[in-house]
Amino acid sequence: MSNLAEQHSVQADLVAVLVAVTGGQPRILTTRSGMALPAGPFTSNHRSLQASLRAWVETQTHHPLGFVEQLYTFADRDRSQELGMRAISISYLALTRELDEAGQAQPGWQDWYRYFPWEDWREGMPAVVQEQIAPALLAWSEAAADSVARSARWQRASMTFGLDGHEWNEELVLQRYELLFEAGFVAESWGDGDAVPAGQLLPGMAMSNDHRRILATGMARLRAKIKYRPVVFELMADEFSLLQLQQAVEALAGRSLHKQNFRRLIEQQALVEETGQMTMAGAGRPAKLFRFRRNVMLERAIVGNKLPLARSH
């Protein structure tokens, strides 16, 4: 009977981190007024989980999915919030477009920095890191039981958040969230009946169950992926300027790029070709429009190159 009860207490869901870049901002599709990622129960109607996810997403967004990749299966009993229910989440990262064919935004899209305001370093260290996170982590470190534990906590915080002379690593999205979770600085750290101390929680919208953790995993995977695979083109319109392309990469990485180095890298890799058209919208000089060379997309990895990320001070 106990085994049967255990089986009935497990719920398996497909959870999708669907990413778009719109107006130079990274966007994710959400449900429940931004509180959750799109999710649905696993079904056996398709030959694979990925096929099931593709069909579901394309029905929801009306856009064909190009890049789709499985992230992880999350099955942490302690962090499932449904009473007596252990949620197993099979998560996927997928790239799509926010706007439909008529150029209208579909409901549910949110800026991903709404959930992780400390991850946007495009204009240098965010104020929330310097003014709130660093002091909170220092106090958390000082509250450790002994000097060894205090030193270990602060070293971890410094390396993770680019403090005390350490370089910011944009790929450590999940590690930063996990540290804040452990320290009790995010709402998901606390149960429904817990009394949260005043001023304990940091800015950043919470999500239900483990969905912000899953989003952090997807962000980290995509930030790593754009450095060696041309997946960013899945997020671009058919024609785009090099400035629009650079802004899309910056939006995802949360870092500024060296303009000339970025353009040199794109040209060296022969990733794009001119369309012969120019941008007409907006002020300033018209810019050349480019399109991605689709033959390059066929399983070609860009190896030996890193995006020219600007150093933040």
C-alpha cells in the first residue's frame, strides 16, 4: 500500500522556458499572471517528450520552434509546495517569437529581469547588488557559527556575485539564485505559514513551486549556449541590423559587448549576409539589413571564440 500511495503522490509535468527577445529585452512566456512557467501534465500522445512540447508550444504561440533543448528533471521533494504531492518537472528551453504574424503581443510575456533584477549588468553593476544584496550576504556570512564558516560563506558570496574584486560570471544564474534561496532572501525559501522577517526578501518576483529555479537554469544554459552556437538567430526577425543583433545578444547575456569586436566576430564566422535593404524606421542614419545564412545553422558549432563581453567595473 505504501508503494501505491507513493505513486499517487507524484505528479510529472513538462515545464517550458520559452524565450523571445522583443525590443531589445529578453522575454519569457508565463502563466498565472507571471507566477508560473507554461506547464502541463506529461502525455503519451507523441513519440517523444520533445515532440509533445513542440506541439503544445506551437499551439500556444503560433510560432514554429527551432531550437529546443532539455534542461533537467527537477524532483526535489522538499521544494514542492503542494501538500502531500511530489512534483517532478521535466524542463525544456525553447526559443520562439513573442509577436504573432500581425505584430501583436500575446498575453503572458514578461521581462526575465523582473524575476532576476541582479542579472542585468548591461550598464554595469546593478544598484540592487551594491545596495541590497552585498550587505545582506555580508550579514548572512557574519551570522555563521565560526570564523571558518564565516569566511567560506563570504568567499562563496563574493565569487558568485562578483564582489570583493571577483569578476562577474554571467553564467552563474542558478548558483546565485540557490545562494539567495539558502540564505532565505527569496520568497520561495519560506513556507506559506512562515513569518518572514521584515526587510528579509530581496527584489525580484517570486514564482510558484520551483519555477524560478527552472527559469534560472534556462537562463544559464542559454547564456552559455550563445557563446558557441548561433542559436540567437532563432530569436531574430528574417531581416535585422547588426545593432539589433548585438542588442539581442546583450539582452540575453546581461552584459554589454564591444561593438567593433562583435561585428568582427560575426563577419569572421560568415554568419550573416546583406539583404540589399536598409532600415527605414527610427531616427538616425539608415542601417544595412542582414539575414542569417541558414546553411550555417545546420549543426554548425562556432568553436574557439567567445563573445566580446565588455568588462563591468
